[in-house]
Amino acid sequence: MRRKNAAATVAYPAILGALALVLVYLGSVAPTGNWGIVALAGLLPAAAVVSVSLKAGFLCWIVVSILAFLLVPDKFCVLLFAVLFGPYPMIKSLVEQLRKKPVEYLLKLVFFNAAFTMVWLTMASAVASNLPAAIAGSVWALYLAGNVVFLAYDYGFSRLLAVYINRVQRSIH
């Protein structure tokens, strides 16, 4: 989609943003799995980055975050998207341009811990209510488990992005 088609350059991120907004909303009304659904919504700005540009990914994330704050009833899910899962595709794209794995992982973990701290400080009770009691009782255990899960998320994110590039993106060109 990197062609000079102005309509596609605007429409594709808008469609991805609409889908991300739907997923954030679904995460807010789902009885369980809201973290996973919101994490899935974070894949859609990545598709905008890959298919259009980094700027399109940022625009997709910002617009979805604003609309979600206005429309989605559960602000915890909105905060997860706005602070953590929404901006991560662009952060990942920028960090992976360094091509130095240890530095990349360090920067990704710094981003995760900063974003998670913002979520924790804003809505600690909402975070704790969505976690097993063994982890929720200890902040250190929470961060340790969070970092491990985040690294697994990053790995899965990379694999899904590769599938998107190899299968989906080819079919839309």
C-alpha cells in the first residue's frame, strides 16, 4: 500500500482504527480476557505502520485513543490501549531499526515498565482485580511476571506481523 494512492493512504488506517476501536470496546464489555482483546487491538496500528507509514500508525493510535476515551465505558481498557498496546507498534518499529538485539530488548522493556507504571499509578485497583491473587499481592512479582509476559507478547507480535506481511499485505496490493 506504499503506492501514491492518497485515498488508500487515508482509508486504510481509518478502517484499521475503526476495527481497533471495536476491539477496545469489546474488551471493555467482555467478562474476561479484556487484556488480551485490547492487546489484539494493538496489532491494528502495526498494520497501518507496515502498510502505509509510521505516521499512519501514530495517527491510528491517537485517533482510536481519543475516540475510545469518549465512547468506551470501561476506561481501564482505554488506558491499556492508549498507554501500552496502542503506541507499542510504533515504538517497536523505531527500536528495531537499531538492529542491536540487546539494546532493542532493553528499550522495549523500558517502554513496557514506564507504560505499565502509568497504568498502575492511574488504576491500581483495576489492574489488581484482573490478576491472580499471588501476583496482585506483590508489586515486584507483578512487574516480574509482567516483563515475562510482555517479552512473550513481543515475540508473538513479531510472528503475527510476519504473517500479516507475507499473506495479508500481499493480497491487498
